[in-house]
Amino acid sequence: MGGKQISENVISRLPKYYRYLQELEVKKINRVSSKQISEALNLTASQVRQDLSNFGGFGQQGYGYDVDYLKACIREILGLNTFHNAIIIGGGRIGQALANYKGFASENVYVRAVFDINVSKVAKIDGVDVYDMAELDAYVSNHKVDVAIISVQKEEAKKVAEKVVALGVKAIWNFAPIDLNFGSRAVCENINMSESLMRLIYKAKS
Amino acid sequence: MGGKQISENVISRLPKYYRYLQELEVKKINRVSSKQISEALNLTASQVRQDLSNFGGFGQQGYGYDVDYLKACIREILGLNTFHNAIIIGGGRIGQALANYKGFASENVYVRAVFDINVSKVAKIDGVDVYDMAELDAYVSNHKVDVAIISVQKEEAKKVAEKVVALGVKAIWNFAPIDLNFGSRAVCENINMSESLMRLIYKAKS
DNA sequence: TAGATTGTTAATCGATTAACAATC
DNA sequence: TAGATTGTTAATCGATTAACAATC
């Protein structure tokens, strides 16, 4: 919606800028230049300025960028000021690790429920209710679900993701080793550990 | 080492070709064209042929590619025929999930040990021995460790990764939310879930 | 003021796409 | 043979880098 299309490369660098600005904030550094950012993140200063200028002019000539202000701007651009309700589909090891991970709160993403085919095996994961997979439809229909986290087996991942997208979920975070893509119906990020491991092995031998 | 430098984009597509060829093999399909591959993976046929031709001519004019042969070639290119010993540093939820994950065997990567600061809490994870972090140096010095999987807290990740690289480990698979980079000393793949989640939220609002 | 650094325009570089001769 | 499809060369497109006027 609105404005020019931002390339995937630029989108991928935004969280890196954000993370670096957080570090500076912790260190009580309140001023930074595109050159400093570029050196910290292995980019060029031009690239940093080009990236940021996609969203507006956040700096000041001769001075650079105010750390707190730029961080707040990127936080807003990324959408981290909005609250998001998430559910986890698949209560295996990865699903459990994700339910447990406390880091999502800083992104304002809150896990509200976990769904699993075998509910008896885990009644509750770190305070999050675990429901039987059969209740997924009803839950998604009756609650506002912004993000569905897919951590089921590869074989079921596509089916279950298609289902929740059909029920209106607009964002899928997929941990199954397949590439999901919903076109304009929903956005998706794939965390494909298997592909990452293969890339690592490839690079290790070169 | 040897040959022209392959771009990161090409390397990232190799596992996708491999995965698709595996699927075809399961379906007993023994022939495929660049057009078919491209349609399955949302690429162009040109791109598929360009990518593959970086490594040699695996196809036949008028016919296409033999599935088994191409799969074997890509498996070889990726280095999946070589055995790799891995250790996991950090026995928290993610470390446990990784120790448990059986999928690495198909990449010939085997987890031989887990290291954790608090050994008493877990004596053994899915048959893999858990050692105290204090034994890490000695272990790496006395065993062939090809891959170190980093699943400790962000704060310790850089330090512990630098340590094992200094001890000779040439491949780091990093799950801590920082970008690690060892230049020519070691290769590295970062799985940054936090960045992925931010990208997802960004895209969800656009 | 002089020095520093932005935002933006232009130049370069690399990756993707198109085209096609070779040939199975 | 005629049709299909490769591998590769050339053309296009987009992303990165360089340059610089504006100005704090």
C-alpha cells in the first residue's frame, strides 16, 4: 500500500540498522553518521543513505543522525509499534522453543495459543495454552490472529498454512522446510534451516 | 578455492533445486526441463540454466535434465556427500530443538556434543552427550569439529564463536541474533529469527 | 567561518532476462 | 526429420557506488 515498492534487499537491512541503533542507545551514544553505520554493518555509506532516503530524510547535513530519533523512525517504519497476536501451529521442539522465546515482546508480537495434534502431551507451554488442532478453525474465526507461526512437519505445513490464510490470517512465519508463498493473499517469511545448513556446507568446502 | 566466485544469490538457489529434485524423485519423475524447474520455484528458465551452467552442463538439448543425475550433481556441488561433525554450543530451547532435529542426517551433519554452562540441568539430549562449557576448549582441540552451532545468548555468542574459530573450526552456524563474520578465517550462516520477524511485520503492514 | 555530512543525481556494476545457434 | 530444450552470448534491468551541491 502507498509509496514506491521497497526492494527485498532494503527491507532486509532495516532490522540491521535497528539492531545497531539499539546497541548505540545502550552505549549512550546519541549521534551517528552513515559512515559509522556502514562500517559497523559492512555496507557503504552511500548505501545506508540511499536506504534511509527511501523513507524520508532523517539526518542533518554536517551532523549525521540522532540515534534515538532514527531508531524511533525505523521502529515505526518496520511496524514494531503495533501489537500483533500470534499463534503457533505445531507444538514440537521448534514450536516449544518459539513459545518459550521471550524476545518477541520487543517486536510487540505475543503468542496467544499453540495448536498441536497431540494435545495430551503438553497441556501448557510456558503459560501459553495448548489446544487440539481440531480447534484451530474455530479459534482463528473467533480471535484476531495477525501472525500464524508454522512449525508442523513439512508434509502438513502447506495445508495448514493455506487453511489459516483462507480464514483471514495475513502473515505467515514458516519454519517448515518448504517455501510458502501466498501471492497477494498473505505475506510470508520462511526460516529454512535446512537450506541454511546446505549453504554453510557449500561455503565451507569452497 | 578454485573456479570463479559464485554469487550468494546462486548459492541460495542451489538448495531449492536440490529440494525440488528430491520431490520429483519421490514422485518417480525422472526427467525435468529448466522451464518446469523455473515454474515450480518461481524463477525464469534462463535463470535456472544460467545457475546450473556455473557448475557445468548437466542437461541434454531437446531433452532437459535427468532428475537423478542432476540431483546427484547438485548434492556433490553442495558438499552433502562429505560427513561433518557438529557441536552445539548452548543447551537452551533452541539448542535442544536442534539436537533433537533428525533432519541433519540427510545433509551428513552429525551432532556429536552439546555444551552448556549449566550441565546439571540436562545430562543428555536425545542421546547426545552434554558437557560443561569449561570442557569446550579441550573437546575442540581433541576432536575434529567441522561445524559449531551457536545457540547461546546474544551476549556470549560472539565470544564463544571467536573462541572456536581460533581453535580451528571452519564453519559457524549461528542462531544468536547478531551477525557473525569471520572473513577468511571461517564461513558463517546466520539464522536471525528476530530479523525475519521484523521483515514479516514490515511486509504485513505494507 | 570551515569542516562535516546529508540527500540526491549520475555512473558503474552485477544479476536477471531474452535470444538463438547447437544438437539431442 | 521436426520439435524441444540446452548452454551461452548479448541486452536489459535493477542495485550499488560515486560524486557533489546543499547546508547544518
